[in-house]
Amino acid sequence: MLVNQFLMLGAVLFCIGVYGVLARKNAVMVLMSIELILNSVNINLLAFDRLNGSIDGNVFALFIIAVAAAEVGVGLAMVLLIYRNRKSIALDELSEMKG
Amino acid sequence: MLASLLAFARPDVDYHALAPEIVLAAGLCLVLLLDLFVPDHRRWITGTVAGFVLLGAFIPVATLAVIGGDVRSLFDGRYVIDEFALALKGLFLLAGYVVVLLSSNEMEEGGYHQGEYYVLLLTSVLGMVMMASSRDLISVFVALEFLSIPAYMMAAWRKRDTKSNEAGVKYYLLGVFASAVLLYGMSLLFGLAKSTKLSEIGAAIGDGSKAAAVLGIVFVIVGFAFKVSAVPFHTWAPDTYQGAPTPVTAFLSVASKAAGFTGLVAMVYLAFPMAKDVYQPFMWVLAALTMTVGNLLALKQTNIVRMLAYSSVSQGGFILMPLAVAGTGDAAGPALKAVVVYLLIYAATNLGAFAVIIAVSRTTRSGEISSWGGLFNYAPGLAVMMTIFLASLAGIPPLGGWYAKFGAFRAVVDAGSGWGYTIAVIGAINAVVATAYYITVMREMWMKPAPDGRVSAVKVPSPVVVAIALCGIGTLLMGVLPGSVARFGDLADLTHAFGG
Amino acid sequence: MLLANEEGAEHAVHAAGWFLEHAWLIPVIPAAAFFLIILFGKRLPKGGSEIGLASMIAALVIAAGTAYQWIDLVGSTEHAEAVITKWVWWQAGDTKFTIGQHIDGLAVMALLLVAFISTLVQIYSTEYVRGDRRYTHFFASLTLFSSGMLTMVLAPNMVQLILGWEIMGLCSFLLIGHWWEELPNAKAALKAFFTVRTGDMGLLVGTAMLFGLFGTFDILDINEMAAAGEWHGSKTLLMAAAVALFIGCIGKSGQFPLHTWLPDAMAGPTPVSSLLHSSTMVVAGVFLVARIYPVFHVGLDINVAGSHYNLIAIIGGITVIVAAALAFVQDDIKKVLAYSTVSQLGYMMMGLGVGAWTAAVFHIFTHAFFKCCLFLAAGSISHTASHHSFDMKKDMGGLWRKLPVTFAAWFVSTLALCGVPFVSGFFSKDEIIDSAHAYDYTTFYVVGIVGAFMTTAYMTRATYLTFFGKARGGAAHFVAGEHEDEGAHDEGHAEAFADEHADVDHQIHAHAHAAHDAHDAHGHDDAHAPAHHGRPLPFAKTDSAWAITLPLLILGFLAIVSGYLNAAPFHIEKFHEWLHSSIGIELPEAPKFEWGNAAPGLALVLAGFLVSLYISKAVYGEGASPLKGLTKRVKVFGAIHTFLVNKLYLDHLYEKVIVRFVAYPLSKAAYWTNQHILDGAVNGVGIAGKKSGQFIYKYVDQGLVDGIVNGSGTAARAAGGELQPVQSGKVSLYGSLLFGAAAVAAIVLVLVNS
Amino acid sequence: MIQEQQWLLSLGTFLPLAGVLVMLFIPRKNEVLAKEVGIVTAAATLLVGIYTLTQFDYGQAEKLQFFTTNEWIKPINATFTIGLDGISLPLYILSMVITLLVMVYSWDHIPEPGNAKAFFILMLVLQTGMAGTFIAQDLILFFVFFEVVLLPMYFMIGVWGGENRQYASLKFFLYTMFGSALMLVAFIALYITSKSASFAFADLTAAGANVGRTAAMWIFAGMFIGFAVKVPMFPFHTWLPDAHTQAPTQGSVILAAILLKLGTYGFVRIALPMLPQAAKSWAPVIGVLAVIGIIYGALGCLAQTDMKRLIAFSSVAHMGFVMLGISTLTPLGINAAMFGMVAHGLITGMLFFIAGSVKERYHTLEIKRLSGMLIQMPRLGWILGFCAMASLGLPGLAGFWGEFPAIISSWNPAEVLVANGHEGLYRGLTIVAALGTVLAAAYLLWLYQRTSFGTPNPEFAGDHGHGDGHGDGHSDIHDVGIYEWIAWTPLLIAIVVFGVYPQLMFKVMDPAVTHLFGK
Amino acid sequence: MLLASDVVVAQNVGFGIIAAVMVIFALRVVSSSNVVHAALSLVMVMAGAAALYVLLAAEFVAVTQVLVYIGAVMVLFLFGVMLTRAKLGKEGDLNNKNWGVGIPVAILLLGVMVYALGDGWGRTKIDATGGSVVSTTAISDLIFSPYILPFWGLSFVLLAAVIGAIVLARKD
């Protein structure tokens, strides 16, 4: 197995995530796309661990998962907040401040 | 199984070295508990306690600094308390304290959740304090999130204000994007170096000729560039600064930015110090763009906070400037000192400016620059202090800012390269452009009549007065006797960290 | 003494006598007097004039003592060396600027002359400007002026010379513009100062060049080195220096083409005119040439075999002819004299130009007396007889009986001016003409005798118009014995000045009297009215007061006798003897005087007299004559007349041609230019400067230079505006920027680094 | 270096700040007390200055006296080094004198919108900055003092200035910032490339030769822009007319008398001695720009319709002469420049005082509308005439000794310049500069003739100015007042004294100049 | 016993299938016009990732992935979807107006990443048979010794996130 199989998959996921992040209007969908990106990083880390025989990547991945969870929680809280104030979670409408 | 459990070696912990973090963590819990048990009308006490916690955490920093001695390296060199770390820890804690001073009235009168607010603030400061010492990828990442996640929420703290919401969401989303990019970069660096320790990464990456290394370096820098709001990763900053509660803005523009630079410096100096062909051009472009774009946009602003937001973007450019030549010639040392000194001076100055804004906007109830008209007539003290802070930001001697800029220029000139001189000239011109918008505020205060003919004096709450006084003294002192602060810059030496 | 410096004065080797060594007091006394007058003059009973006069007399006494001792010295030693005393004025690096005195024959002559004339003029002024509202200022300026001239005269170096030169310029500004309430006076003052200042540019540059060539400012050293051919640099440079300095002299001495200020300067009070235009201000230029004669002599190749022309002679020659021609058409008596002065200065220059140093300097000497006398006489006429008018045609005529003293003085002075034998002017002028002939400057010989002819002609005309024929205008009143009752005319003044500040019409009034000495002696203070004319001399009751006539008499006397100091026909060479050591360079022997050589000139003088007398009688006389209205009937004469009346169109050349040529391309709006130019220019070059100034200010400074500055500000703001859309407020676009920039940066850096 | 009475210069420089501290506690309403404290402080400062004059060892004017050096910013080797030599002394004292006179003048001339306390505080701060600049013997210290004056002057113009004050002050500020930003970069580059031991002048001068030719040229360029803006030299001058015109009288006077000198002083003290090799290449450029400035300033004057603006433009021309003197690189030329700086300070300062007083009386400075000042205010009119004469370089008054030696020296520039084949150029410059003196006469006399001669404009004719003030609309027109006399007399006397006996100043300056530039 | 080569083949086949599933569902996540469908697709991707982790011998991480992501995060998402009252069916405008910008950005990024990865690791093989499954003990040793401080910090992050999220999300 080539390490690049995993890495390339990670790259593809990353880019799909990026696309999602940029294209999606719905805040929840954006959060989902972010998860794709974070997963691609985890794949990378674990692939490298496997390649290099190290464990640090595993630890790193665990940290990322935990942080991601926290982030999602915070993110959703904010989504709820704007939803309550604006009755919409369309991100592009959030442009009260600009210029 | 058991054997392996027993094989686990309890790490040696230098509790003195970790004392600031421990004090902060304990204080954080204390505030949380207080918040639970203190009646609503006494919630202000949480702020007071938070302030004391921050000051308390400063004590061990001070003792560590005074004792000096060898670098304290913990956890196999993953967490290092050197002078660089101590200088910045001190900065974070004091900045945090000033922010607490600024917040107390704002939070109390706004009816916000004070206790939780201070918990988040302390958490964020704790993250920063950790950032200053983190010397491996995981610590850096965690510290970054540690300081960011509470900050995202603080930005949105004025819950019923849609602008505040917007500020929080934008900050959050872009922050997450940036940390995603950062993480990917880190994963590549880790893959190449087989280690998370920055020093080992530095050794493994070498001059960074591998494409993967380049990609990793660029992505890592992008992650921090977001944090320090370098153009073009600055887009969140104006919106967030404008929308967030002003004390939070002050916190973000000073402490959070400083933390970003701390991480960036650690990465540059430890994780890829030899890959100067990669990071130097990138930093160069970032610095030039940041200074210029920040300034040009600031020129157009009518809202003072937004203007200061762009100003702080552009100030970030000046701090980046030395890093653009950090690998050339003998510039490494001066560049590091320049960054640290700049951060210290900038912190005092910018916090002071925000403090005055808070004081003034309590009366004017407006963020527009035009509402500052005639301030000199009805509140000369505030006007003079604001003038001092703005002039310091503009870099006019004998106010602190000049020394900050001096250091930055000196570092780039020290590099002795054409690139260095070029960016020095760009910086010099930008310093002038920047003056243009600082001066519009001064003009408003000194030369225009009050928009509504106001004549009565402004009542400034005492914590804000203390904050303004602290910042003012700092700004002046660092300008007149820069040696006092430059000593910290001198101490800011990361080189010990190379070894372990 | 303030200037006494511990480094000590460098005294001449031998003791030369108290006066010679202390001649520097001569300018110092009036200078001190000036400060006293300014500070205390108004509180003194005679308004400060007593201080001025006393100081001038003191200066005169010392000058006389100096002259005596100098003559003594010359007589007692073979080579009388200049008595030089210097103090270090200031020092920069190894360049020393000194101040002190340089007393030799030339200086002594000039000192004595200036002190003497100044004294007389001050005496005269006590009467002439009595009751003037700025009486004190007048005397202060007059005194300072004399001090300036005296400073210049005994200057041992170029710097001190410039100092005196410029102080004179300043005082001439103040004196000419003494009645500055009237615009023309103010403008004339400005013009005088400015024109002279234009020439001074040459003086400054020339001095700089001299310093470069000789490494010193000391006149003695410069003269010695120039004569010995020891200078650093090429001959061309020396020539350039000489030319530059000469430009300064042209401006100061009213030589062609910078002479236009001189007639305008007649706007000043008459004593001022007489002082400025006889012995001081205007001869400063000639004096300078004489002072550093070796520089000019060597630099401009004077008296070199085969050279028939040089700059000084040419300019002098042109001036002689042009000014004389212009003098012929003036109606204002003072302007006649002014052009006459210019013309005579031309003679002096010409004399210097042909190498007749002694003759030229001697002409300075004699000219001072008779020209001063003429001016004062003119003042006397206007003061007493013509109701302050100087217009010969309108307000004079037939005055000789009523003003016997004035007329007598005028008459002898005219004779002297015309160069009639045995009167002073003859000895000096003829010597110049003779020398031109002898030194092979034939052209200038011709110029000289033609000039003599013209001089006689215009002076005859002026004399006729003033003293003979029918009394006209103001003179008619006077001759008719109405001069005690001046009410009719003075009412106007009284009205005009009764409330001098409030009268809005004042200016219009003043314009109408532009040709008058419209000082407000009359009616300024009614209490003074009866006493405003002092007592006349006993033998000339109808003439002016004694303070006026006495100087006239003295000067008239000197106009006759002064020539005998150097009367070639009688082989008297005292003047040459006393002064020759000042020349500093070997000059050819003075030609032997022969009546045969003088004859053509004298013949022309006589012819001039006859022709002019005939024409004058015919044109201005009472009887009918075919010549009357000739200029109207014959177009050629008319054209010449017009040409001359318009001062050769030189003013027009400045104001119309040069100005338009310079200003037009600079100015887009032609009518705008025209309006301003036609709008009464102070002076042409000034206008040109002003126009180009305006152009530069408007387009270059405010438009271009400042435009760039302001433009960069605008551009910065505009750039800010262009960038604002980037800050769209939309998260997705922010994100695109973030990821996009990361991607681009990564691509570029990856490509660059691998 | 003479290290006696080391405290003296610090005292003279920082004493005004002590006054500021006291004034901070004076209530704003108590204007008289504020003024008194301000004037007393300035007077005390001047007393210290006079004491300095008495203690100065004139026999060793080329040495730095009252010299003291202290550690200041250790990390960058910047030191607190101050000292006074013959070059600094006249300017140092001049700054004290001018400040005091300006304050006295302010006693009854506080411009709109009032607030004497702030006004006086700003002047005292300015004083510290100005004096400090002239005694600093360390590049960084110099820079700091150089910049200290910026803000107070900005506010002085911006708050107490004329109608267009905001634009003018902004321009002044940004322009100067622009110059000093580049200058700072140049300073740092000089320090680094010369490998100097510290930022002290002495070290830098000694080490200046280490700088490579190209680098030296660039560094000089940076300094040049910094100083040239301040001088101001063509084409960096456009801030000056605006700033001068809009500034309150006091501001204009200080600006003209002292602030402009910071730039020329910088050339003499820093740029030329530290980078002699670059200076000789740059000198022709400076010379040409200086002469352009002379002519350009004069032409600018001729185009003006506003008296104050005319005076402002005349500064451009006069500073051109100063720069011309400097560009010759000869002791004579630099002496002339130094003298010209002081003379210009006295004369143009006076002219601005007069302009201020005219404005106060007529409420206009439009030359067209002014006329016959000699009738309405004879003393003021004569003083104006006197100053105009001094300004146009009349011998016997101070102005002459700045101009004339500059012209002389430009005909005979330094050997190095001759060796580089610039002699012809300089000679051309001499001639053009001489033309400048003519133009100076033109515009100043024109100004004088238009404003002072003739009869008063009917619109102001209502008042005689004899003190009886019966005119209703123009009762402001009165002759020179007591505070004006106090403020002006010293300047007028100085103009005469230095004109008559220039050695007073040359004796002090020459040893120092010769020490720096004579071989 | 499987031969090493067999293992490789099996792994490759497994990887192929998992990768294909992940990519397809990832695309679904970003393109689906139904929020709930997108969320369920995300579950599939997460699951695929967990499978990959197993393939990469990181069992503990795989388990955590399942527990945290599929168990917790997804629930959060679904709550989020419901609380914001998104339609459960198709929704027309889930994309931004300028969604197209995302494509070039993503492609550029992909390009440079693929190039860099290809350049960096080329055909470097993972020794599929060598080494053992990463032991949880080792991970915990690591976490609790060198990484104790980040771990300690992480707890505060989570605490702060919880407190903050509550404050922000609750009605008051």
C-alpha cells in the first residue's frame, strides 16, 4: 500500500471540504464541510504514523477529534444564536458590517 | 498490562514553572464557582476576582523572570519556559488584566453574563500563556484552540446585538477555516519529521526544498496569519472588531494577536528556521500587503473601532516585517527582539486607545469618528490621552510606538539585503499613510466643535481610568526610556530552545 | 569702539597724522547721528536737523583735516602710501572680513566732496523741507545716506564697499519715496531701489569672482595683484569679473540701459535729488570703477595698443549721447538735470574707459559742485517762484530778475556744465575728450564733442525756458509780485492736507501734482504759515531764503574755481599729484593740452548754444517763427520728438516688449496679462517676475508640486476605496480569499522552491 | 569634550517640562496664572541659557562643552549624549529667546479659540523639543527630539490657526512624518553599515568612512529627504506656505525661527560630517535645488496676494541661501549658512510677528486691501520696513551675512567639488542666486510699498490709530502695543547688532565649523 | 495465514472501496440539496474514515471516531438542523450565489497538494504487515506523559466551550 493512497484521499476530502465551506450558505452545512477537512487531516496523521511507526499522530488525531467536537458545539450554539435573532442561518446575509 | 501500566513514568513537573498556568486554572474554577453562588447584583465581584487572578498569575512569572537561570524545559522539551515565554506571558496576563478593567462596567451595565464572561476570558488567557511555552505541534494546536474558542464566543457575547452575533460567527468560521489549513500543514510537517517537537521538525525539514515541506510551511503560516490578521487573511478582523463588545475587541486586537505572533515566531524560529527561502518571501509579501492594505482601508473608515481594526491590521504588518528577513544575515536576533518589543509597546498603546474609546463612547453612544468632535474642549484629559495613544501608534517620539517601529526597521535594515531595504522603505511610507488616519481622529478631537454642542465633562468609571493611566504610563515610559522594555526584548531569546 | 578686536588693528607702518589715521570717524559720526535723530530727533527743537547738520559739519572738518594731511603727506614723501587701518570684522575659517579705512587721494577727494556737499544740502534742506510732516525722518535718512556714501568711499575692501553701497540704496529708497502717500513717489522709490538692486547682482557676483581670483577682498591687494597679473584663473575670468562689477556700476550710476530709474527718482524732494545725483549715489558706480581700476584696466584691455573700444567706454559713450538727447525734450526742469547727470556720468565712465583716470575722477569732482548747484537752483525756483512746480513750460519763465542769486548760480553752473573755457567743467570734460583723442579712441572723441554740443543745447533750452521769455503759470504769479499771497494755490494743499489721512480724494489730488514737490510744508500747521519761508539774503530780497541761496552761492563759486586744481591749460596738476597713487596701475601720459585740440569741441559748444538759443527763442519765445509747431508739421521731426519724449521707448521696451515676450508664453490668458501690464507697472522686469511668479505659483507650485502631494493623498484614499469591495462582509468570499490565497501562495512557493 | 557642569544642558532643556507639569494643575479658567507660570518658566529657561552663555568657553568653541553621556537605550547602543559647541550654541539660545518672546507676545494675543493654558503648554513642550534637538549628540536622541516638536506644532496650527488650518496642519504633519520616516531608516542603515560602536555622533562620524559608496549615497538620500522636508527645500516645500499662513502668529514665528532650522542643522551636524563621501556627490544636487528654491520662492512671493503667505514663501527663498551655503562644503559657506539660519530666524520671525499684528488690527492680510499703514500705524509700518530691508539682505543688518558669504562661497566651492568638475555649475548657481537677491528686493519692496505707503484704504480709514479710536468699525487699528514692544525689541536689536557686528556669532560658530569641515 | 502479499491486495481492495465510498458521500455532503441527506452522507464519510483508521492500525482512534463523531457530533448536527427549523426535504438555495468561486479554489488547492504529496512521498510504501496495532496503552502513556499539558488544557477548552455554548444558545 502506498502512503500516498491515504494522503491523496485526504487531499481530495480536504478540497471537497473546502468547496463545501465556500459554496454552502446554510451554516450547518458549512460546519459539516469543516468536519470533512478535519477528517482529512486525521487520515494524514494516521497514515504518517503508520508510515513512520510513531504514535504521536494517533494522539494528535485524538486531540483533533476532541477539539473538533468542542468547535462544533460552539459553532452550533452560534448558529442557534443567529437563528434566534434573524430567523435565518444563511451566512451570506450576515454582512451588516463591511467595507 | 499491569506491567505496562507500571512502566508509565510519571513526568517530572516543575511546579514553579507551571505556576502561572496553575494559578490561572485555579482562579478560573474559582470564578466559575463564585458565579454560581454570588447573587446577581454582586456579580461584579467575579470581575474583581478575575483581575486578581491575572495579577496573581503574574507573580510567578515575575519570580521566574527574577530568578532567571537556565531555561526550564518540561515534558521532554515540549513545554519550555524561557525568557521569550516569560516576556509574553507577562504581556498576556497584564493585557488580560487591563481587559478585565475595561470590561467591568461594560459587562455589568450591559447585563451580560459576567461570570461566564470572565471564565472565558481567563480561559483564553490561559491558552495564550500556554502558547508562549508550547514547543510541539500538539501543544501549539491545543493552545491555539484554547485561546480561540473562548474568544469566538466572547465576540458574540452581546447576544441580542446582531452585529455582535455576526462578529462572533465570522470570527468563528474563518478561525475554523484557518485552523483547518493549519492542521493540514502541521500534518505534513509531522509526516516529514516523524515528530511533533518543533526543534526536531526544524532539523528534519532543513532548508525546506521538498514541495511537501513548502506546502506544510505555507499552510502553517497561513494558519497563524489568520490569527495575526495578516492580509489577505485579515478579512474577519474589521467586522469582528467592530461588532464585538469593545473590551473584547481590545482583547482580540492585542492579546489574541500577540498570541498569534507568539505561535508564529515559535514556528519560524524552531520548526523551519532554515527554510528561509520559503517563509521569507511569503512573510515579505504578507508584511507589505498587510501594512499597505490595512492602511489604505483604514483611510476610508468613519467608525473609530473599525478604523482601529484596520490600524491594528496594518500594525500587524509592521510586526511581520522583521520576520520577513529573519533568516537573512544577522537579522535573526534583532528580528525576534523587534517582534517582542513591538508586541509589548503595541499592547500598551492599543489597549489605551480602546480604553479611551470605551470611556468616550459611554457618553457619546456612537462609534463614528465624527462624534469625537470637540472632545478636547469638554474632556481634555481623555483627548490628550487619546492623542498620546494615537501618536504612539503612528510612531511619533517620544511615545512608545517610535521605538517599536525603530526596532522593526532596524531588524530589516540589519539584514542588509535589498529585500530588507525595500520593505523598510515600504514600511516608512506606510508609517506616514497611517499617520493620516490617526490624525483625523486627533483633528476631530482638537479642532472640530462638539457635534451636539456638548460641554459637560465625561464621567469615566474608575477601572477605566486605571486602565488608561496604566497604558498611558506604559506608552510614555517605553518611549522615553525604551531601554526598560527593550531589556525584555533582549531576553527574548529562543535560541536555547534549539537544543531541547 | 565696538569693532576693536583683540587681534588688533593693522596699522600702516608710518605715522601719518591723526586725521589720516582716524578718517574712519567720518562715516561713523553721521551714522551715530542717525541713531540719535531716530531716537531723540522729534523731541529736539529743530526736529533733529541740528544733529544731522552738526554731524555733517564734524565730518566735514575731519575730512578737511584729512585732506590737509594727505596733501601734506603727498608733498613730503615720494610715494605716498595709502593709510590703511583694518579691524577683523568677522572671520569664517581662514576667510577674514575686515572693516576699516583705506585713505588715499581718491578717498580723501571723495570724502571731502561728499561731506561738503552733504553739509550744504543739509543747510539747504532746513529751509526747503521746513514744516514737513516727516522732517525728522528726512534728516535721519539724509544723514544715514551720507554715512553710507562715506563708508563706501573709505572702504578698504569690497565688503565694506558693498555695505556702504547698499545703505545708500536703502536711503535713496527712503528719500525718493519721502512723500510716499502719493503712489508715483512710492513707485519711483521702488523703481530706483529695484533697478539699482538689479545691478547689484553684478556687484555681488563680481565680488565673489574677485574673491575667487585674488583670494581677498582688500582693494589694495586686488589692485596690486591685478596690475601685476597675479590672479588664480584665466584672463577671461578676470574679464568676466570686470563685466559683472561693471553691471553693478551701470545700475548705480544710471548708465544705459539701466538709467530709467534716475529721472523717476526726481520724485524725491529736491535736496535729495541734488545730493543723490551730484556727488553721491550715482557717482558711486564711477567711483567703484576708479577704485579698483586695475581690474577693469587689465580685465577689459583698456589702453592696449590697437583697441579702440571697450565695454566701459562704449556704455559711457552711449549714455552720453542718449541721455543728452533725452534731456532735450524734458519739460520738467529736474528731469533735464537728471538726464544731464546721466549724460555727465557717461562722460566719467567714458573717461575711465579710455584710460583718462585722472580726468574722469576730476570730472566727478567738478561735476559735483555745478550739478548740485543746478539742482539746488531748480529747487529754489520751485520753492519760491513756481508754486512747487518743476514744469518749465507751464510754471516758469522770465525769472532771472526776481531770482538774481539763483539765476547767477544757475548760470555759472550751466557754463561749467557746458564746458565753457575757464570754468570748472571745461577742465575736466575737455581733458576726457582730449584723452580719448590722444589714446586713439577716436569714436569716443567724436562722442565727446557731440555730447558737448548737445549739453550746451539742452542747457541753453532749459535756461531760456526757466529764466527768460515770458513768465508763465506759477512763475507769472510770482513775477507779478503775488508770491507773498500764496493762498490761492496753497488752499488746494491746505485742503488736501488739512486732514491728510481722511481725505479720500487725496490720491487723485496727488496724482495731479505728480510733477510737484508737493510736500505739505504749507497748511500742515497753520501756525507755521507766516514763518514758512526763512529770511532771504539782504541783497536778493525776492530770492529764496538764505539757507537756500547761501549754498547756491558757495556752489556757484566752486563751480567756477574748482577746475583750477587741475587746469591743463595752465599746467596745474595738483589734483593729479594728490590722487595718482590711487590709480594702482601705469597709465599713459596725460596728453599735453593744446588749444587747437580743444577748438573743435569749443566750436561745437558755441554752435550748440547758438542753435539752441535760436530754436528756443523761436519755439518758446513770444514772436512768431516758422519753427513753431515744427514737430507737428514735419512728421520726421515729430517722430523724433515723440521718440525722445518717450525716452527712446526703453520703458516701453521693458514694459511692453520684454514683459509680453516673457510673460506671454507663461500665461494662458493674454488679456489677463495685458491688463496687468498696462495697469501701470512699477517696472517691467518686476512685472515679468511677478507674472512668472504667478504662473509658477499657480500652475507649478499649487498645480504640479503641491498637486503631486495632494494627489498622492487622494490616490491613497481612492486606492482604499478600490479595496473596499474586498471587504464584502460575506463569509464565503472571505473564506475564498483565505483558501485561495493559501493555494496561490503554496503554488508560487512550491514552484519557486523546487 | 569638556565635561563640566554636566547638568546645565539637561536643566535648560527639560526645565520647560517642569513648567508643563505645574501648569497641568492650574485650572483652565485661571488664564492669567497659566500665562504667568508659562512665561516665568520660559524666562527661567532663558536665564539658564544666559548662564550657559556665560559659562561657555569661547576659546574652545569647537569642543563640545557641558558634555555628558549616559546609557539610555542599551540594546541599540543609543546613548543620552548631549553637548554644546559653537554650532549648537546660537540656535540653542535662539530657541529659548524666541519661545520667551512668543509667550510674552501671547499675553494679549491668544488666538481663537482661546485656552491659554493649552497654548502655553504646547509652546513649552515645543521649547524642550527644539532645545533638545540642538544639544543632542546622539542620533537617536536627536531623532526623538526632532520629532517631539511635531505634535505640539500640529496642534498649534490645527487648533489656533486660520480658516484652512486643518488642511494646513495635516499637510505639515504628514509631510514631516514622511521625511522623518525615511530619515529614520537612513539613520539605522548608517548605524548598521558603518558598524559604529554606538549612535553617538562622535562614533558615527568616526565610523562613517566604513560605509560603502553606494550605501552611503542611499543613506544620504534618506537623510536628505528627512532634512529637506524640514528645511524645506524645493520640491518638498509645499507644506510650508500653507502651514505658515494658517498657523497662529506664535506658531509661524516658532516655525520660521526655529523649526525650519532643525533641517539645516541636521545637514550641518549629521549628514555632511558623517557621510562626507556621499556629501560631495550630493552637494551639487543640494546646490541646484537650493538655487531653484531661491528663485522659485521669490517668484512664489511675487504671485502672492496675502502678506503672510508672501513671507512664508520668502522663507523658501531664504532657506535656499542657507542650503546653498551648505552645499559648497566650505567652512565659509557653512558659516554663512549657520549665520543665515539665525538671521532668518530673527528676521522672518519678526515679519511673522508683524503679519500677526496686522491681521489682528485689520482682520485681513490681503495686500490689496492694506495701504498706508505708515499713516495709521507709523511705528508698525517702520518696523515692517526695517524688517523688509533686513530680509532682503541689506548690509549692516543680519540678513546680509547669511546671503553674501553664501554667494561668495558658492563661487569658490570646496576643493573636492572643483575636483569633481562642479566648479562651472557652482558658478552658474552663484549668478542665479544673485538674481535671487534682486527678486527678494522686488517682492519685499513691493510688499512694503503696497501695504505701508500711500493712503489708508477707505474701508479702514475710519481710524487714525492715534489711540483716540473714534472710528467705530475699526477701533482695532492701533499702533504697536506694550507687549508687542517687549516681544519685538530684542529681535530688532539683535538684527542690528548681528548685522553690524557679525563676529559675535561667527566667533562662536567658526571654530566648530572649521573643526568639522576644514580639512 | 494470509500471506503478506495477500494482505496487501486485500488492504488495497478494502482501501479502494472505502475511499470510493468516502469520496462519493463527501461529494454528497457538499452537493446535496437536502440537509438531512447531507448529514447522513457525512455519517457515511465518518464511518469510512473510521474504517481507514482501522486499516491504518489505529484502532483506538477509529473507535473514538465512531463514538465521538457518529455518536455525538452527528447528533449535534441533527439537533442543529432541527432547532433551526430547516426543512427536512429538499431545499432550493443551500448554496451561495457565488458558490462557483469554491470550485477553482478547491481545484487549485488540490493541484498543489497532489503535486506536493506526490513529490514528497512518491511511491513510498507503508509496510502493511510490519508493526502492530497501535496500543491504547502506548497512546495513553503518551497522552499522560509528554502531552499531559495539552490534555489538561483540552479539558478547559471543553469546559469553556460548554459554558460558552450554553450562555450563547440559551434563551434569555
